Amino acid sequence: MGRLNTVDSPMKKYHWLILLMACLGAQICRAQNTYDSTMVLALDSIPRVNDSTDKDKDVVDVFQKMRHKKPKLHLTKTDKKERLQFTLVPAAGYTLQTGFSVLLAANSVFYTDKDDHSKSSTILASVSYTQYNQVILPLFVNIWTKGKKFNLISDMRYMSYPSQTYGLGPSTSKSAGYDINFSYLKLHQSVLKRVSSDLFAGVGYFYDLLWSQREVNPPAGETSFQQYGLHRKEVASGFNFQVLYDNRANQVNPTGGSYATFRYRVSPTWLGSNTTWQSGVLDLRKYFAFPKGSHNTVALWNFNWMTLDGKPPYLLLPSIGWDDYFNTGRGYVQGRFRAKNMSYLEAEYRFRLVPNGLFGAVIFGNLQTYSSDIPGLYQTVIPGGGAGLRIKVNKRSNTNLCIDYGFGKDGSRGFFINLGEVF
């Protein structure tokens, strides 16, 4: 994931190349990559970071050399701070969840402050239509006000989404999956205020609407969806309280620093929810060089999604691949596990294959655990792991095209594509 970029840059001429590379690599990957692929459009919005040197190479340098052109190495302050950068790009792809799909995506990047330490504000939007008659329209807005005093975050999404569910708990079988259909509207808005240099806190309003929920070909007997509560329409409306700490220099490909956030959500009936319920998300990440002073990075991620009280809608329960950026669970299809509580741990080692950083690789492993039943406790640990290739598409932002092959239990396996590191 990551916010990337745009105008008067040599990368602008090669957006089509990166899109083509991503499409060719995505033979078996998750449906969430349809959303993540909008990140392709922002490749040039992040200025060059300190861990990239003039000796480093990316795909732009390679193709400029083929065309006998000198690479454009630096952005001026005018380039970086005073231009509204906009890109509109069509694309196509294939994933396990969507089949073949077509995509039209737009990206706008701008700065509200000319200070050298200001953060780029980003608006990302796309519309996708897939082979399985899925319609996906995400809109993500992340705006930093002058002096980083406030961070305004909007995550909005419309989905008409025929897909599969596998039941509740950690012991479900892959063969037990069956088709469901639903439409989904997500309207999440938060405002965070800076408390100290890297610490923010704030409040938001979260609204989720699920309608036309139905099982298409359920197995014989009563399903977990029916036992939990299958309703044609469900509403979740409530407040979100969040604390965020982030001292990473580069959020697209962190090489050091820490990230921690806690979100508490309460959805009461008096605000329109079908039932009153509460949930919490604790997201912790740590990065450090190993060996010290090298370009190699150890990245650690702990993601905890908990139902604190009440009964959320079935499709809003903690589930693999349904975090905000759809990145948990490499090795498993989206929605493979679902329960009242989820805890996820992942470790990844990132290293260069060539000295100039054009090609790199990763090895990763993850563990996830879920409530054994709706009121139950964690009992089963589910492993996953794999390895991947990294191709440097923008050395300014240290952005990689990530092509990973992950595997899990019961023969689960597949390719997983991201632009920017998974976490």
C-alpha cells in the first residue's frame, strides 16, 4: 500500500508499463488488489527519500537508458510543493475473486504546505467491473492541513459483490465455501489532531450499509450465516475514536521506525444501527535494518481486530483480507476465515538482490487465530508463509512492485500483488 504520484515526471510516460506488469503478474490474487491498484496512479507524488541514492536504479532509469536519455534525478521545490498533480488511467487485470476485470482509476496529489517536512495529501478513486458481475467503486481521501495540525481521512466504498463465505471460526474447510451476494456502502470519516510531533488523536463517524444479502447455493442444513443472523438489510452507524503514532520516514516502504494505532468503534441503535455493538482494532508495526547499516529490513506486524460487545453484522465481523487495505493473510483467499475476534502476526525480511536496488526479494511468515465459536476464545493457530520478488518502480519514493507467492493450510496458495509493501 502507499500513496504515490504524477506530473512532469519521467514515470508519467510509463504508467502503462507498470499497469501491464501488475496485470501480467496477477494470475491468482485477491479481489482487494482491484482497490489497491489505484495506488499505481500516485507513483510520483512522494519525493525522493534518504535511503535512495543516485546509484540506485528503477524501471524508469532502465527504459530511459534504452532510449538514450539521461534520468531526471531530482524534484525542485516548485515541482514538489506548488503543483496539483492529477492522473487518469484505464487498466485491466485478473484475480481469483473477480475473474477478469476492467478498471478506470484517477489520482490527485497536492500539498497544503510548502514546508520541506510537509506530507502529501492524496485523493484516490476508481471504478471496476469484473467477470463475475462485481462493481467496485472506492474513494480514499487523506488530507494533511498546514503544519500537520490536522489529518482528515475518508474511506468510502460502494461494492456490488458476489463472492464466497466459508463459515465461522478457525476450523472451517476450504471445500465448505459457497456463494453469497450482497451490496455494500461504506462511509468512514475521521479527523485527527496532532498532539505531539508524531502523535495524533481524534474522532470519526462510521456508517456501513449492507443490503440485498443472500446465499446463492448454500449447503444442506442451517449455515453459520443463518445461525448468526441472515438479514436482507443491515445498518451499522456510530462513532470512531482513534489514537495514532507514526514516526516512519517513508510509509510506502518503511526501513525504520514504528507505527501504532488503536481504533474504538461504538455503533448504537439510537444512531440507526440494527443492534448496539462495539469493536476495537489495535495495529502495531516495527521496522529495523538487519544487519545494522544495510539496506535489508526486518518488518514486524501485529493486527488485532476484536468485537468488544454486542453483535456486528456477519459481513462486518473480523475476517482475513477485510482489513482497511485488504492486506492481511497472504496465503489465503479473502474471507477464508471469519469470527468474533481475530489476532494476526506477520514477520517479513526484505533484502536486495542487486546492489542498485532494482531487484529485491522477501521471505515472510504469518500466524492468525480466531475465536473458536461466536462466544469462544482463541484456540487454533493458522500458519501461512511465502516469498516474493521486488521490482523498483520509483526510487524517489522507494516504491516496489511486489509479487508474492503465499501458501497456507489445506492446500491454500496463490500469487498476491501489491504496489508498495504490504505493511
